[in-house]
Amino acid sequence: MVALWSQGRIIMNDIKAKWIAADWGTTHMRAWAIGEEDNVLAFRESNEGMKDLQQNEFEPVLLRLIESWLDEAKVTTVMACGMVGAKQGWVETPYLKTPCVPIDNNQLTTANTLDTRIRVHLVPGVMQNDPADIMRGEETQIAGFINIKHDFKGVVCLPGTHAKWVNINEGQISNFKTFMTGELFGVISNHTLIRHSTSIKGWNQNSFEEGVHEGFNNPGLIASNLFSLRAESIVNNLDRDQARSSLSGLLLGVELNGAQSYWKDSNVTLIGSELLSNNYQLGLKILGGQSELFSLETATLSGLSSSYRGLISG
Amino acid sequence: MVALWSQGRIIMNDIKAKWIAADWGTTHMRAWAIGEEDNVLAFRESNEGMKDLQQNEFEPVLLRLIESWLDEAKVTTVMACGMVGAKQGWVETPYLKTPCVPIDNNQLTTANTLDTRIRVHLVPGVMQNDPADIMRGEETQIAGFINIKHDFKGVVCLPGTHAKWVNINEGQISNFKTFMTGELFGVISNHTLIRHSTSIKGWNQNSFEEGVHEGFNNPGLIASNLFSLRAESIVNNLDRDQARSSLSGLLLGVELNGAQSYWKDSNVTLIGSELLSNNYQLGLKILGGQSELFSLETATLSGLSSSYRGLISG
């Protein structure tokens, strides 16, 4: 056995997966080889997200990532969640409707594959009729979280490009609300005049915190406060890291104003990337809210794992 | 004399201008040939805006537009305003600082030109220290408006990519606030997932009005209400014209929430393109505000004209 250090994990190059977990989103694909004890044997990722793939390209992309994990003697199950199940994805999986359990194993969709060594099951997204809302991928993380915190009743927030605030009760998603704050941060940073005033990566804690307060207190001024970042950089030479952090804080503050009903009386569980979850936790703390973090990877794998176990026992 | 119909005006091809007015913004350049009676003899425009030009390209672009209006026997004055005077423009003109008159003829900047038939004067922009804010071009329209409404005291709003709300008193700009609502509308329409759900041009009055109310009442929900447009189109087949009009209404409603101190107790004068000014007027009316329209072209020409007259009499 040869151990290779890759992606922060030890990869064995003769690993054979019992089954494979895949989180296939708009911009990224992540795959895990899972062993007999539900343990992670290996992890690989690719930036071949759903948005860049034609329908017939999903299978080859998947195989390129996972082929070495396949045991030629058997069919390996792949459990996949995320935008891969959208209309523009591999196979469209119909949404579950709230209120609902996050994953219903009777509603999985199977992708047609040419390669007989794999069987690919897609987890459906969840939709809400009124007000209209949709998620794909987060339902799996919610399922995984509930799987571990069985009697959880309360609010989960999943920060991301499209942050989800979710009310959970008796194992079900009662209702949820999406804020496209992350996507706004991206287009404002990259496509408006503010791009001339912000850094790509830098950070200033004070500017972030002031932004959260201002965004929360005066959400109606957001289009003015954004322009101020540009004006401050011209008039007062505002530092680019400060501008970027203010932008992040302002947009989060506006979201936390709109999402008050979710967090004012709850201890929110944050499930997202470490960076974003830390920002949300700090933002909430500044405004008097309480939160705790739950690992995104744990949630995803626990969700896909419970679905896999339901499938083979069913 | 041969009369040509162009740009909605009768153009005489042997017109000679007494002086020339130019409004040179980020994306467009507009030039007017002005006659002895301060009357408009001709108009031309180009999409060669400041953002697409290097410093040495401004003079050739200007000459291409206005050369036929020049009298070879004399030097013709060109009065220009807008982003042409920005750091990235032709010549940087230092800002006036609020409180200030909108145009101070002692602060004009003269561009160096190779062609001796023209003398080009640039009108400075106006800045505000605290809170930091800037304008270039709108000061000329404000000067032109005050020129016609001598004793005006109150609020002027100039809708546009970067809308300006301006307090005017005793012929001066007391203070102002910029909202980059128009630029946000552009990037959200063109660069976020909402682009899949909106039309390019269509309009639905009801959706606009509902959007104004919702944006005004719940500015903190803006990132959620924007995502809802996408979700509504997936879940409930929201019409694309409705989505576009809702987007416009939502963003304007948020601005009108933030700009309340400017319009709650004032009859606002709107100076902008007809389309945008009509939207602002309707938005204000829906929320109980009062406004009247003032012609953008009249304001621009009146402003440049007063500066020209000050120059030749000075």
C-alpha cells in the first residue's frame, strides 16, 4: 500500500470504497470514498460544477474522480446531492414540499449510467410553495444534522452563496428562507465600481463589525452605504481591506435584520464553510444573538450515509 | 442648406456653433452646438464614454463629433461636465466641497488640446467629506436648475446609475447622498441567477408597485426577496416581465426607505431620464410622497450655459 498525502488526507492508492458520497454543487464537486465502518477512506474534489457541464458530461467527470475506488467485482453505490439534481443538471429530481423530512428515500432518482460498475442515486431538493423557495444540497446537510441531533427543534442556518435559514421541528423542515447575500457580495465585489476600492482577500475586524451594525440598523441605506465605500476610498483613501470587510459586514447586517425572526429567540446552529460560519457567528454575537457551529462535512456525510443505509436496508 | 433628420432633431450640415456644450459621462458622450441666442442648433451623441477612453483619445473623439460645427476663423469654446473630469478621464478637475455653489467658474479646468480651433473647459465635480460622497455631472444639472428656479430651497433627486438626493438652499448644495441602486439593478439583472428569470425590457405595473411597497416596508429582506424572484419562477412560473418589474420596484423601495429624510416633508424635483424619473415619481406617489419632473437636458444645458456666460463676461 502506498500512502499519498493529498487534499489534507492520507490517500491509499488501492482504496476500494464500500460506497461513495458526492456533493455536486453549482461550482464544485466533492467525492468521498466510504469504508465498511462508514469511515472516510479518501476524498477528492474538482471545480467541474453543475453549471459548466452538459448532461452527458456528468458520468465521465464522476468516473474520472472515483474510478480508482471502484471494485471491479461489484456494483458500487454513489449517493449524490446538490445542484446535480437540478433541471440543468444530470437528472432532474422532483422537489419534496415543505413541511417534509429533509430526505425521503422513496423519492431518490437514479441516473442512467453507461458504466455498469456504478449505480448513482440523487437526493431531491426541497421546495416551499408560499413564499416560494428552493434548496438543493442543504436538505442533505439538514438530514445529516438531525441524524446526529435526533430531537433537535429550532433553527439551522446554512451560510453560502444562497444562505438558508431553516425551522426544524420533529425531524421535519417546517419552513425556510433563502438570502442571496453571498452572491450579492460576489457581483458587487467583481462587477460594480466598488471593485476599484476593495481587496481580494484582506480583512479588518473593526470594519466588518461596524458594517454589521450599520447594515442591521439601516438596511434601507444599503445602496448608499455601498457607494460610500467607493466615495470613502476617493475622498479619504479608505484602505482596501477595510472596504472589503465593510462590504461583507454591511450585507450580512442587512440579512440579519431580515432574518431576525429566525434568530432573536433561538440558539442558531450554523452549518457551512468555516470562514463563512465564523462570520455569521460573529455577526450574530455582535447583535446579541447566539449560535454554535456544526461541521459541514459531517452534516453532508451523515446525510448521505443515512440515505445509503436506508437504501440497502429497504 | 441641407436639413438632415438625425437623433430626433433637424441637423443643418453647415451649422457653426457659437459654443459647444458637452455632457461626457462614464458610458456616453453628448454634444450640443449652441447658437447666438443660446439656442440648440444641433445634437450628437456617442457611446464613447470615459471608461473606454485613454487620456489621449478624448480630443480625437470630441473632434470627430463636433468638427463640422467649428468656425475655422475663430476659437470655439467647449464647456464639458461629467466623468470626463475624473482621475481616469481627460484631465482631473479637483472637487468643490459642500456646502458650495454647484459651479464655481473660478474652478474650471482647461484641457490641453492639440487643435487650436477649440478651447475646452471642464466643470469640477462636488464632494462631501462626512459622510464621504462624490458627484460629477449632477452639479451642472443642479446649477442649471437653480439658474431657472432662482430661489429654490428644497430637495432635488437625480435618478441614474448612481442616484443623488440633494438638499439645496440659497443657491448652494448643502449636502447630498448617493444610492447606487441603478448599478445594483444592472449587475443583479446581468450577473446573478436572477438573469434566468427576468426579461430585458418588459414591464408590469402591478409587480413594480408591489415591489416598491415590499422593498420600502422590509428593506432587510432584500437579499431574500431577490432570491424569491428566482424561486417564484421555478416554483410558480413567474412571468419574466413581472420578475423584472418586481426587481426594479424592490430596489427602488429600499432606496426610498433609506432616503425618507429627503422626501417625507418635501416636494422633490426629479431631474433624470424620462423613464427613470417616471419610476421614481410613481414610487414616491405610492408611498405618499410628492414630486415633479424637470427636464434633464434643460438642466444640463442651462448649467453649462451659465458657466459659459460667466466665463466670457468674466
